Amino acid sequence: MTLRPVKRKMETLKKAAGNAVINESGIEIKKLYTAEDVERSGGVDKSLPGQPPFTRGIHAEMYRKRPWTMRQYTGFANAADTNERFHYLINNGQTGLNVAFDLPTQCGYDSDAPEVSGEVGRVGMAVDSLRDFEIAFEGIDLDQITVSLTINGSAAILIAMYLAMAEKRGYDLKGLRGTAQNDILKEFIGRGTWIFPVQPSMKLVADTVEYCAENAPKYSPVSVCGYHIRESGANPVQEMGYAFCIAKAYIDDVLKRGLDIDEFAGRLSFNFNIFGNLFEQVAKFRAARRLWAKIVLEEYGAKNPKSGWLRMIAGGGGSGLTIQQPENNIVRGAYYALIGALSGAQTMALCCYDEAYTIPSPKAQHISLRTMQLLVEEIGLADTVDPLAGSYYVETLTNQMEQEMVKAMKEVDAQGGIVQAVAEGRIQEQVSIQAYQHQRKLESGEFHKVGVNCYVDEDEEAPDVELHPYAEKDAELQVASLQEVRKTRENFKVEKTLARLKADTQSDRNVMPALIEAVKAYATVGEMTNVLIEVYGRYQEPIRF
Amino acid sequence: MKNTIKVLMAKPGLDGHDVGAKVVVQGLKASGFEVVYLGLRQTPERIAEAAKEQNVDVIGISVLSGAHMTICGRLGELLTANGLKDKFWMVGGNIPLNDRDKLRDLGFDGVFPTGTPLDEICNKIKEKLE
């Protein structure tokens, strides 16, 4: 191959000697760390992994017993196409599924609703009824492969659908594992797939937690996401602080229903981001594990140590990836996976190198999966627990990050608590201002990004990225299959179950039993959502600009 | 020509990724533009109506879901029908190379894919309107 001449901007390589280095969380980084720094920041945490406060990991043996679950985010077009990709990933050694739904499903619309033109099957799999779930998980053993549903606004409906599908296939719900994202408060902050106003949305989350605690006790009905808050502009400390405020809001609601903390806290899970400075991220996860254990075990007085586990999927790193020189994203992904492994994540999912352009190709997903596998098989990341423990730098930073997280949580409390701050749009405003400041720093070169403001290929050619095809025909097929379901189901049953759903919603009962009944009668996502909207109304976004 | 350029910004369709839209809103304001931000889940009908009501000079939308061709096609028709063809139309987000000319053909003067510097957006608007 011939080398083409490339103009490059190299000037921002070196940080000027003497300039302060401050991490994204606002902590100044020293040139050298010693034992004294660890002592001054709060001392070395001598607890062992598997023992509270779990700073070093929630399990005693961590990856020696079982490497993290590899769970790439996947879903497009319809249930059949997605099922095929699921099998491809499982055949390549993927150990869990992480389902992407299209926007109509996420926002509670049927595929033939007038509002969804151009969106059916575009950013994920289209789901209208239980029929789609039956197809999507065909041939997949739900005991062997745990399934995570990335669904929020319509989560209660999709959880009902998953439980109904599993039950129909003969699984005992008492032993069924799996996760739903179901973190609506963060949807109001970033990501935006809300449907109902804040209060009824919170009520639905509590319904799912209460229902699962009683009927599917191993299922994780909520995965609290600092991830998207970070993507929206929050720094790593705020990512954790806000996520914990949100988790506490859900806990408080469920406690009010008379459940004991130990009946459900152990099934709460979390979703965090891994892009950024390696040491800051590792310290973030270690600090967060310790802080969360203290919150649940000390503040809430849980008796079972497992209730204080910070179980998490760490992943993505979408905001760290660039549209410029997309191949660099393969390397970034490898570093992010290294961060996840050094941080003791239970599950990992990497954004693919082509994701700034398109739904990942099979090849890009294959590279991401292999990236994680080779960390386990070749690089030694599964050999010992919490390998960075004892580093003066990491231990100091762990202490400092925890202190900063506590401060971030107190600031939210001072604003009247997370629910009020989100309802008024204040958290949204804060992270959005930070996103703007970050963009300015990128443009001024104060914050370095390879390929974006340094080492820029000024004559960069169109990248060699294969775009995922979107066929209007697929949307038409989805609509046809939806109409077929509407025609062949027993419509009197649908009417009856929807009437019960309305009655239960109006009388403020837990809606899960009614939803499961409606799902089993093949009521559609749109039909069930509309019943809830009739009672709850729709969310009105507070605009603070 | 008025002294201050007035911009309407909105997120059409169901896509909830509004980081970019809000960054652009703040960038335009910092550069002296007057900005009305409608928020998420706006229909093309609502955007066209608001553009007329508010008498804006610029209509901007941000789409990251990939549905930009469908949405921009419909919005373009409505803006034209409402006599707003001479305004500056702009679209940002995940816009593949192959679609950029097609969007310009639909009447979108500004096509700003992810990563476009804020100053470039401001300058393009001023160039056209001043």
C-alpha cells in the first residue's frame, strides 16, 4: 500500500510542564503518590472482596470463579432478524443477551401508530405483542443465557411480556433470572423514552419491584443507570451520586409498601459507564461499591450483606468514541474493557467501533466480543481479584472519589431530592450545561481527543464503515404481522383484560397481574400503554432554556 | 433585517438523545442568537406551526435515530406550505455521508453531522442571513 501524505495537528501532545492536572471529577492529580497520601485521604481499606463494604469486589473470588458476563447490546428490525443475531453471538461465546428495542416499543406505540413513521425497527427490535417475544427468544435457553431488556417507559409491559413468555415455555418464575433497565428517572435526565408523568412512572417502577420480589425473586426488575447521565454530560462522580439518589428514591417507594429492605435490595442492579481516564474510572467503581454498601447496610439497616452488593453492568463508552478515524474506536474499546475488568464489573458490554455511524455490523460486534474474551484468555485480567488494590494512587483516589460522591448526593438532597429536581428539570439543566462546557473545551483544545482536536487527519476520507441497511419493507412486514395478531387473537379476552388493567390502574393497585393477563391475551404494547395514559396522562417535559 | 437572528430548535420524532440539540441551543445563545427550544417528541406539524407563530429566521432539528430522511421530507413540505421556504433550515445528528446532499436537495441549507464545531454552525447561519 502507498502512504498518502497527511497533514496533522500535533501541537497538543504534551501537557505543559507545571500545569495542574485535574481529572473530570474535579480532583487534582499529584505528580507522585505515597503511603502518606493514602493515609491523609482516609487510609487503606483492608476489607476483603466478598465482605462488606465490598470495595474490592462483591464476590470473594470474582473472575477466578466466573469471568464477567459478556452481553453486547443487540436488536434491530424484527424479532426474527434479532433472534438470528442472538444465535450468532451466542455461538461466538457471548454469555448473556442485552436487547435493544425500537423507539415505538420504547415509547409505548404500536408499529402502525401514526406517530412512529420511519422509526419501526430502526434502532432496535420492534415489539407489538407477546408473539414477537416468542419469536425473539426461540431456541434460547433462558436458564443458561440471562436476558437484559433495555426498556424504560414501557418497562412494566415488557417485563410482563418476558415473564409471560418464560412461563409459557415452562420456566419456573421462582428461579428465573434476568434484568430489565426500568430506570425511569434517568430517562427524564437523558435518553428521553419517558411516557407518563414522574409520579405514576415512579409508581410503575415500584409495582415491578414489588411484583418480582414476590413472584420472580431472582429477576432484577431495575438497573439504575448512571451510564446515560454520564453520557448526557455528568462527570464520573455525579454519574454515581445521581444514580444512588435515584436508587434510594426507588427503595423508599418500595419500603412504603411494607416490604423489608432485604426482600428486594439485593435484586437491584446498576449500569455504569467506562469511558475516560482509567484510574479515575477504577477508583470510581471501587468507591461506589463501598458507598453503596454503606447506604444499604448502614443507612437502611439491611441485615443480609448481599443486599448491599453493587451488582453492575459496566460498559458502552459511547461518548468516548469518535466519528473521526473510527478504527481508533477499536483501540478505545479495548482500553474501556480493561477498565471494566480492573473495576470488577459483573457484566460488560462494549460499544462497537462503527456505532457512531450505524447499528453495529456482525463484524464489529465480533471484534467487541473478542476484545473482552482476549482480556480473559490472554492478558490475565481474570487471574486475581482487584489487581490495582494497594496502589497509592488508586487507594487515594478511591477515598477521594467516595467523598466527592457523598457531596454530590448532598447537593441533590439540598435541591429537595432527586425526584423533585428531575421533575423541575434542574438535573437535566446542570448536565446539559456541563455537556456544553465540554464541547467548548473540545473545540478550544483544552480537552484532548485524538482524531478530533489533535492528530487530526485533515484530509480524512470517508471511513470504511458498512451502514446497517434499513428496509421500509421490514416495517411493513411488522405492521402486517401485528394486524394478523389482532385478527387471530380472542378479542373479547383482550377487551376484558384491558378493562381490568384500567380498573386496577384507577384504583392504584399493583398493575403487574393485570398487565400479565393482558399480555397473555396478546394485547399490544400500544393498547396497554393507552390504557395507562388514559389514567395517568402524558409527561410534559420541563424546558429550562 | 432584524438585529437578532431568531432560531427555533426542536427534537422531532421519538429519539430522546438531546445532548447535541441542547449544546447547540447554548452555543447559539452564547453567540448572540435568540433561541426557542421546543424539546423532545415534536411532530413536523408542531414544528412548522411554531416556526410560523414565533416568526423565526432559522428552523433547526436534531435527529440521531436515523429517521432524518422521513422526518425532513415531511417537515420540508410543511415549512414550504406555511410560506417558510426562505428561512434557514438546518438538521444535525447521525447523518451518513450519502444523505447529506439529499437533505440539501430537500431545502436544508445547514446539514451538521455529529461533531460539527459550534462556530461552524453559527457562521453558516450568519453567512446566509446577513
